[in-house]
Amino acid sequence: MAEHANATLVRRGYTAFTTGDLDTLRTLMTEDAAWHQPGNAAIAGDYVGREQVFDYFGKLYSLTDGTFKADVIDILADDDRAVVIQHSTARRDGRSLDTRDVVVYEIHDGKFTDTQVYASDPTQEDTFWS
């Protein structure tokens, strides 16, 4: 059975993020896309609009000196969304991040419109990003 188109879209997004291909990432999300990052740390918040989402990605990179990495463990997809179980790792100020999180991508017309992150260990993530 072929992979659902939205699962393929997500894989393209993760590959573009990992390789720093911002041009491809830009084409995969709507201009008014939103990203919702839980917690109380430096990266937490609601980022609305593609440029704010890119600013969020920039924070991940700059706060970890480029060590942040998100790998897909599994994807569940249908016509409206994709749910990703991801393994996130990073180093910052002598600390390490190693978590598995769930990320829900709302998708319309083949583009990301809204993303919600669910942290598996909110305390660990807040400590790491603070």
C-alpha cells in the first residue's frame, strides 16, 4: 500500500528542516500557518504566520548552536492531518535534550496550516529550554 500523501508531505518537511532547505519548507506551509509550542521556556508560545514559524525554527537552531534534531519515528495520516511521533535531541549549555513528542499537523490543499506540539516530558523540555 502506498503511503498517504500527507505522510509524504511530512517526510518532505522533516528532510527540508534537517538539511536547512528553507525554500522547500516555505513552499510546504501556508502564509498564515501557525505553530503552537507548549511550556514556559524560551521557545514556548504561539507562532502565527510563516515568518514567525521560521523565527521559531531559528530559535531552535540558535539556542542549541545547531544541534537540535527531530527524527520521525512514525506517522499516522489522513486527508486533513498527520500525526508524528518524533525523537528530538539537542545540546545546550552543557545540558542534553532527548525526548519523544507527538506533533499534530493540520494540512489543507497539500500545505501545513496549523501545528500543535505535545511534549512527552514538559518539565524536561522547560528545564532544557530555560
